[in-house]
Amino acid sequence: MNIELIDKVEILESGELAIILESGGRPDYQLIYREAAEVSWDNDLKAFKSPIPRKWSHSDWYFHIVKIAGNCDIILKRTDITEWVNVPPQVREEICAKST
């Protein structure tokens, strides 16, 4: 298992949710697409990304990304200093209430 600390959770201007890693990630993270779960790795952002939400909320996508990363032996962990950018308070509260 590879533990990755989350530097930032951001809703991009496009509407996609990005979970940006403190470490900058690894080149093999791009292989997450093989899970066929609509989660991708953005090498420029150093982040796992969701598509623009259609039926799921941003918090649903957050938990989906965490789960799919876990399937790839990547544990994503928020910290006390994880930054939240363009994330409405309600979405942040939902994420924080359901996760550790």
C-alpha cells in the first residue's frame, strides 16, 4: 500500500473534482484509468480527477476516487492542513463527516 497525503481538494472551473497530492504522485498513477471507473490522473495538476458530475454529487465523486485509488493500493488521506478550493461548505462537511 502506498499512502498519499491530500494537499488540496478542488472543484475546477470545468466542474471536475480534483484530489491533489502533496507528493506530486507517481507516473504509474496514470494507470488508474484501467479500473474503468471514470477516474483519471492529471499529471499537470498532480491529481486524481472525476468527470463533470452528472448524477453524482462532488462528495460522491470524492469517495469514489478514494475507493478506486484504494483498489490500486493507493491510500488517500486528508490532513489537518488539506486545502479546500471552490468546495462549498456543505460538500466539505459531507466529505469530512463520512471520512476519517
